[in-house]
Amino acid sequence: RDAWSHDNGIGVLKSTDGGATWKQTGLSFDLSDDISVNDLLIDPNNNNVLYAATTKGLYKSTNGGDSWSEISTQDYDIVDIEFKPGDASILYAGYRYGAIFKYTGSGANQSVVYSDYNNGARRVELAVSADEPTWVYAVVTDSYADGLHAFLKSTNSGDDFTEIIDTNILGYLVDEYNDVAGQGSYDLAMAVNPDDANDIYVGGINTWRSTDGGLTWHIN
């Protein structure tokens, strides 16, 4: 998925012998379809329920991958998906083009909870923590130089987001205030401590850490 230089995938594969052998599931593509799977989640309460974020939308299976249905309202390029901790009926999805979707009812309902494409927002990476199940963090890259467009936080299960910082923690330099560039469409990662929702790591060119919920950052 990184930089979308490898958009040709064959879908989701499944192993039932610890990875020794693999078989195709019902979500399969030809290389000529130019589709890739960007992220895959398994319902922690039912391993027959899976969600696949692809360059052509969000898909769901309820039978261990035998069959799939698209649950996104359009063929959105979904980059990242996360369950709400403790409630797998709620999912958050990051869009390649500067938007965040929230799904409720195990994917039955979709709403746009953030969108800033017209102002340059692009790829969105998400992270959650069981320490604060209603919190959602989002790193949004920009179209100008692949640096940071905004670092966002929701405290109400993704219903809306507040911008925490707009200084660049994705840049080449160790001083984020003097660097607007980055590789946000190519390398972008975020993780939150499951036992401390204020402890956040963001990986771009460098790895930055915040221990106060995203207010201040330092090179880790």
C-alpha cells in the first residue's frame, strides 16, 4: 500500500495450518484489476467475521472469508481500519484522500466524521487504545510535500475530531518546526500504548513520541 506503487494484489489468502499452506478466499482479484488489500481485521469475538480495507472499498465476510460483500457506500480507497476497543460493532476507517469514516452496526451504517481534502488533506492513519476506548487518534498527511496536515483526536468514539497540532512530525529534520516535507504517502505508522492512551508513537521518516496525548513530541 505504501505510495501505492504496488496496487496489484490477488486478494485475501487463508491458512488453516499455521502458515504452511495458503488458499484463496472469496475476496480474490486478478493482477490486471489493479486492486490491493491495505488492511485486514478479524472480529475479536468471532473469528469468522473479517473486514478488508482495499483500494476499492471496505469489504466484510461473516463466514471465515468464503464470501465477501462491500459495505462502503462507494469504492473508496481505504488505507487503515480500527475497531473501537471493547466494541467490534464500531469501526473507524482512514481514507487515502483526507477523510475518516465511522461504521456502526458492524458495518451497516457509514458516516463521514472528518473530511478536509479541499484544504490539502490526504492519507489518514488511525490508532486507538483500550485504556481510553472512546479516544481515536488520526495522523493526516498533506498534498503539498507529504508532511503533516494535522494530528487529530476524538474523545467521543469518532463522532468528531479536534486538531491537536499542525507542526510537522513527519519531516526529515529532527526539529519539526523547520521542515514541511516528508514521505507521508509512503511511510506512515502510528501506535498507542494499550495501557496508557496518552503515550503515542508516530513513524514517518523519524519516530516521534508523545506522552501527553499529542500536545508535545520528541524524537524517540
